[in-house]
Amino acid sequence: MNPNEAPRRRVRLRYRKIGPIRFTSHRDVARIWERSLRRTGLPVARTEGFSPRAKLHFGLALATGYESDAEYLDVDFKNDTIGVEEVQEALVGVLPDGLSVTGGTVLGRGAMSLQQAVTSCDWDIEVLDVSTPDLARWVDRVCGAATLMVTRERKGQKITDDLAPQVHALEVGEPTSRGIRLLATLGTRPRAARPSELLTALESAYRPVLVRRTRQWIEQDGARLEPLEVGAAPARLTLVGGQ
């Protein structure tokens, strides 16, 4: 079998990224996945050319320092009979501490890429140095604002955007031992809104001690679905760990 032949099956995996590994960049996590899958001996499809690479397709990048319960990865395989359970079992003991697969599905033909499909993300943001009443008043102001102009730097140039259409939901959560939880749903189109930008809205400067992405969502036919529910081949969905 030609090692660079066209892939015959694509598996979508959901995984956690928690603990110290959150300080590993998105690019380095991609390298970890490539090395880990190589160690399993699974028949992962590879690119052609002088330096072939595993055919892995990642979703929205997670900022360095953030945790996540809902990261996604599509893996192309040469074997058209490989299943989610086989992939899950092969990765046990191979992934480093802090990375763990929590679910997966075999994708049907024509499934959209993660980069194109995800429309919003849920965030759990632990905020320092603010009281619950003050944070609640800030949430009310943000939700009631007609515009939320934020400036960020991209490729050496400053760009100003309106964040208001991207704030789909926002509420104060429970107090923690270090601060107060802020629960947000932020849109990803035309670009992904960042929790760090949200915390500077209305000239505020709240400090997050921990940020965790808890869900990613895809809007389809009026419904909001998670990426394992979209494009799955019939009877191929496998959930792990009660997710």
C-alpha cells in the first residue's frame, strides 16, 4: 500500500487540554499529536512530497495558557475500517499528562472542516479582584451596549472591531476560592472573539486567573450542535467520560 495514498477514513476526536500543558502553544500541541499518533502504529494517512506529514486537521486555535474541555482534531486514516474505540485505546498511555480523548466519531463524506463549521464557543473565565455586584453591573452594561469597540494587533497593524455582535451570552457564575466565574458564549465569525478582549470591554481591565473553553458549537438547520454531532456517519458516535 502506498503510504501517501488518499485517505479512506476520517475520525474526529474531542480532547481535553488541562493543567500545566495549557502553557504549550497550539503549534507544539499539533506536534505532540503527530508524535503520539506515530507511536500508536495506527495507519494514519500522510501528505506527499519530500517531507510527508500526518494528515491532521485542527479546529480553532486555543490561546496559550487557556484550558479546554472541548478541543477537536480530525485524523485521516488509510484504513477504511478503523473505529473510534481502536483509536481511543491506542492513545491510552501515549498522550502526555493533561491531554486526554473524551469522545469521537467517524465522519461521513462531505463533512465541513472544523475551522469552517464552528460558530461559537462557551467559556468559563475565573476573574480576580472584583466583587459579585460589580461584575454583575459590568455584565449588564456589556449586554446592553450597542457597540463594544476593541483594538487588537494583527501582523503588526492595529485593527478595531465591534465585539458586541460576538457576545451571544454572558452571566456571572459562582464565586471560587480565588475569584468569581464569568460564563460567556462568544461568536467565531467573521473572526473568533477572545475572552481577553471581552474583559477589556467598556474600558474595564479584569484579570483572569484561569480561562477554560467548555464547549464549541455549530449552527445547523436552526439547531446548535457540538462538532461530534455534525457530519457523523450513522451509528459511529462514541462518547467517553460522560461527555
